[in-house]
Amino acid sequence: MTKINRKMLMQVDNLRKLPSVSLKLIPLLASKTDIDGRINITISEIENVRIMSKKVVKEALVTAKLK
């Protein structure tokens, strides 16, 4: 029998609520996170990666509550 972690379920639920634009940021931000959980990337670096248009970057960060 598999135990279900309530905290993990809440994280999955939060991910489902994010729009697909914000979900595109997760792998990039995860790769730029240090051992203490701090994200070491600037908005201009995100824009330069071109995973989304420059107009959408700030809105995606606000939606994901990362700004």
C-alpha cells in the first residue's frame, strides 16, 4: 500500500491551478536554484532563454507568485 503525503497532494493541486505559461518556468527555475532554495536568475535572463515571449514573463512570475 502506498502512503499519500498530504503536502505532496497540495503541491500537485497548486501546479494544476497554474496556467501552462507559468508551468514553462518551473524546469528553468529549478535548474537555477541553489541548495538553500534560492532562485538565482534575473528576469532578463529568463527573457533571453526565449521559452516564452517577453510580454508574458512578468505575468507568469506573478501568477506563479515567484516575483
